[in-house]
Amino acid sequence: MEKRSHPPLRIAELRLAYATKPERAAMLAGMQPQPNAKSILPQLGLPALRVLVIEDGGDWLLGELGHLQTLDLYQALDAAKAIAGALSVLDDEAKSQFAQRAENAGVWPLALEMRAVKDDLSDYVAYLDKLPPHKGNRTGFIRNALYSADLRPSFDISKQPAEVQALDRQNGMGPAIRQIGRLIAYAPQAAILLPLVNQTGDLRLGTTVAAALNAQIAEKQLDPVNDPDAVTTTMLDGIDYVLGHRDREDNLRHALIFEMGETAESFIDRALARSTLASFMQGSGAKPPPRPKLLTAAFPWEQWVGLAGRLKAGEAIAPEDRIVAADLMIAADRPADALALLKTTGDWKTAVRRSHELALRLDRRCADLLRPPMPISQPLYRFEPH
């Protein structure tokens, strides 16, 4: 088996999250900033950032961020946004309290970002009045906060300060992003729509595609928890309706889904294939269905169909086919068999990513503990005690 040349992805932040307070302090003291970084903050990740406040009180974090803002303001702003994202699951009162602590400590980037993740942006707008003019563009700050807020289903634009509502009315972005944010809360894979909006500028991806999916989910015509592939397939049909098949392929071909380690095109192709073959894999029909028209030309449909037939017949499959076979077992609603196939494949890198995807899929059907604290952010890998 291929040897790792570096520790597994995210291992440092997970160790920090699970450590005791004294262990965590020792680990932090032993860490060194990565090249071109002025602090270790970018290495910590959301789980570690969260426990540094929830369990450790936040003193070290405030001190480190305060020091960083004197060295590199841009890195401090990025770190403050990450910290606020990790704490976005707190209630607004807790957010306000930590924002005030940051303000009292002179750590204005965090004081600002903690107010930005509240559902009521009144405190955020008021705090902008306290910042010296050279700290940044006021309108730009509000637009950034508004974009993130629009992705939260709990955010109500009608209850925001007049200045925020006025900015929202200047273009049609808000209504589109709010529909996408609501859909992401139902179906995290819908985050694919955000880079599409950015690349194409077509707001119908929100106002038409996401809005229609939200309505179908509300009417229980689609089940994003137990049948996420059907949601993805319906979303793909909507994207093609808005952009056209060719433009959709051009835009998704190189768009990466970093959490899954593959392109959006590959991710959606697999979901479409699983959805199409689900009935066949679960025992309905003697023959597999025809190739879906929405699949990209390069997708190996015949390989999938051939494997589906062999798996249904209980025949042996080649080791190199186990990754695809795992997808087919997911379509058959046999996750344990899918995991067994992933454990025995030689392509361990892909197997790890697919196992991660399967874990997220199953967790949504159970306690939903791995839900990211903010749309398009990483899951918080640390379960609360039961």
C-alpha cells in the first residue's frame, strides 16, 4: 500500500479538539506557523477553534488573534471569520458576549465578525460606526456580512436595519442567495449552486432552481435526508433548464468540491447514476434502465450497468471495480456492504473520500451531528457527550 508522505488531512485540528485543556495548551505551544503565515491560527480548523472558546474560555485565542492583527491585518481578518464561523452555532446572546470580550481586548476583526454571524445585524452596523475609516470600506463590510447572512435560513431581511435592507435592494442577489441557503440547509450538496452563480451571474439558479426544489421538499415530493440523490438529480435538471446542457458541463467540469476531493461534475454524475439505478439495485425490474440523458459523455455507464447486474446476481467482481461497486451498494441502500467494499479496495485515497461521503450521508439520517456550522464550511468533528 502507498505510504503517506504527511499526516492525514485535518488530523492536527482533530487532536486539538479531542485533547484535554492541559494537553491542548502543550500542543499549541509546540506548533509552528506554516510558511508565509504569521500565526498557527490557520492550521487549527473549526473544531479546535470552537473548543478553544467553549471549553478553554477563549483567552488564548483572543491573545493570539490580537497579536496577529498587529503583524498582518489580512490574515487576522481571515482568522476572525473562521473563528466566528466555528461559533456560529451559539445563540445570539453568547455571540454578543464574545463579541464584547473581543472589543474590550481591542481585537476588532473578531468583534466585527462575531456580530456578523448574528441573525440581527443591528449590532454589526452599529459597531461599524466605531471603526476608524481606514479599517475598511463600510459598504463592502455590510455586503460581505449580508452575503453570509443570506445563506442562513433563520435570517430575515425584513427585520434588518434600513441600511442593510437598502443595500439588499440594489440588486437581485439577495433573494437568489436566500433560496440557495435554504436549500443547502435541506441538502448540503446544493452548495454547488453558489460557484455556478458566481461563474455565470445567472440568479435564476436561486430564484428558479433552488426555489422550486425548496417547494418540492416542503411538499414532501423530495426527501433530502433519505434520498439525497433524487434531490441532486432534480437540481441537475433545473440547472440544465436554466444554463443549457453545454454551459452546465463547461462550468461544472473544473469546479472542485474540496470536502469530497472531486469535481462537481463527477459528484453529480455519480449521484445521477445511483438515482437511476436505485430501483434496479433494490430488486425492481429484470433489466437496468437506459443511460440518463443528463450524464456527461465520459461517464462509464456501461461499466456501472454491467457491475450492477453482476452484483445483483451475486457474482464476484474485480478488485479495481470495488469503488464503483460501493456506489452501487449505496444505490441499493446497503451501506454496510458499500463500506466493506471500500475497506478492501487498493485505491485508499478515493476510498477514504468516499467513506467520508458515506459517513455524512448516514449521519444525516441519524443525529445529524456532522452538519457544518455554516453553509459550505467543514463539519465539526467532535461529538457532544451523551
